[in-house]
Amino acid sequence: MSTEPSPATRPPSLTERRKAATQFDIARAAAELFTERGPDGTTAEAIAGRAGVALRTFYRYFRSKQDAVGPLLAVGGDHWRERLAGAGPGTTLPRALESAVTETLTAPHEAKAEGLRWTRGLLRAAAEDPALRAVWYRVNQESEDRLVPVLARLAGGGADPLEVRLAAAAATDAVRIALETWAASDAGLEGPGSPAELAVRCLRELTGGMRLLTASQEN
């Protein structure tokens, strides 16, 4: 048997880490400029300049200025799946989902708060920019697809694949709707109307009648 790590578990190489860091720097620059000037007032050249990269480097990673914010919008979903995958033995699916959502959308430090504020600015800008909305919807679809195997592992081998897929769709939409609702409001990062509070409410409403989750609570 080979002792080499699989591609899925092998740590990223230095080149991969540098690539990811460059992409995220560009994404942050795009988010800052969209928030300051709006998508119409922002160019790819301006984003590249703010990120400190050449324009050709920008287009090496992204097809358009709107596409550049994808990595930033995907961060929350990445963190959520990591926390969900790390749920302790015996944790029911509803509890694991709510705990992961709450931890992901709570801002205990400024870096996390800043990320949520960027998300709010981007979602407000997306209301008037179809291309930016398309990026947001694509990020959510990709997050849903990646959530399916995580939920399947937590649900166990006997889980109905259709029920797992429905749970992934409902959970993803719960977070999406919560963030969109929060972004359109003036609510803060904590308390009523906050991202975490809204996400838990949405999650309970959308998954309350799902057999996969109610059975998990009973077992």
C-alpha cells in the first residue's frame, strides 16, 4: 500500500499557496473598489493596480472584474464546510448545521467582521449588477455541490442520496437568504437581524420537515 498522501489530503505546495494568496489579494482589492465606487465605476485596471499586480496577472486568474470577488464570497462557505466536517462523534445533523452556521457567521474579531462588511457591500452592489449577482449565485451553487459529500459522510452510509442533496440545497439557501436579507438591512453583526441569527432562523424553517434531519434528532 502506498504511503504517499492522496491529492485530496496532500498539503498545498508553495506555488499553490502563492497563487491562492494572489487571487485573494485581487479579490479584496475588487471588493474594496466595488464598495467605494460601485461596479460601474471600477475597472479591471483599477483592481489590478489596487492589488499591486499587472493587468495580465489579473486576467490570468479572472475573466472579468465581477468574477474577481468570487474567492472572497466563497470564504464563508469554505469555513462552514470545514467546521461541519469537524463535527464531533454523535452530533446530530441539525445541531452540526446550526453550530457550523453560527460559528461561521459570528464575528469575534475584526478580521471576521471586516469580511462580513465586505460581503454586505458586495451584495448591495449586486442588487444593481447582474454580472455580480451571477458570481454570487455561482459561488452558492459550487458551495452546495461541495456540501453534499460532507453531509453524506455525517448522515452515514444508509442515507438517501436525494435527502442528502435536498439538505445541502436547503442549508446553502438558508445562508444565502440570510446574508442577502442582512445586507439589505441596517442590522448589526450581532443580535436580532444579524447574519448568524437570520441563518439559524432560515435553516430551521427550510429544513424543519426534512426526514433526514428529523430522523437524525430521534436517533
